[in-house]
Amino acid sequence: MISQKAKYALRALIALAPSHGSNEIQMISQIAEQQRIPKKFLEQILLDLKHHGIVVSRRGKAGGYMLLKSPDTITFGAVMRIVDGPIAPLPCLSRMAYRRCEDCREEKSCEVRRVFARVALATRDVLDGTTIADCIDGAADAETRQLTA
């Protein structure tokens, strides 16, 4: 399941995306109110994203945030890895934080691992293939309608 922090990060980036390229700064309070995100939590999230070169901030009375990277280069997968760490349903499937499952006798013959490896691959494909720009263009919306119909 996606964490609340990841969901807020994605929503904040989607809110910032339409003004990318215009040098328009959006205030944290404006994003927090518009996206219904607790302001203090949003500040922490945007600071993480700033440290990873996704957004840039401007201080002062007219300060706030704007996207540093183009929305079509920011994937859901990248954001989720920044905010939550590895995207893997089992520790033995993580590329970056591999850990052998304590209760597993042998990974090569583990049926649970085999099924969840397919789940992880499909999940990564979708998350790494979906950008913030897709949400602005409506591409993600069209796919959602197809899946929920």
C-alpha cells in the first residue's frame, strides 16, 4: 500500500506541475490548503524533494516552491523511492535494500517469492513509466477509468 507521505508528495508535485517553466512560485500554505495536506508535513516532504533536486525553494515573503525538473521526467517510482525507500513487497526482492527472508528455506524454490517477483516487476513498470506530466495530461486518468470500469 502507498504511504500517506508518498501520496502527499505526489499530490504536491502534481499541484506544482502546471506552473513549471513559468518561474511561478507556489506558497506551501496554498499547496497545503488546495491539496488538503497538513502544512508541517508538507514542509518536510518538500524539503526531502528539494534535497533530491526535484523542487527548488525561494525564501522570504513571496517565497515558496516550484519544480526544478520537468514534470515529464519525474516518475511516480522515483518519488516513492525518495519518500519511502525501495519499492518491493518482500525484502528479498528489493534491488537496493535486499534482505533474505528469515523464514525462507531457499529463495530459488520459494513460490511466494516467485509470485511477488511478478507483482514487483509489474508495479515498478507502472510506477517508473508514469510521470507527473501524465497526471496533468489526463493519461493516467484514462487508464484509471479503464481499470475501474
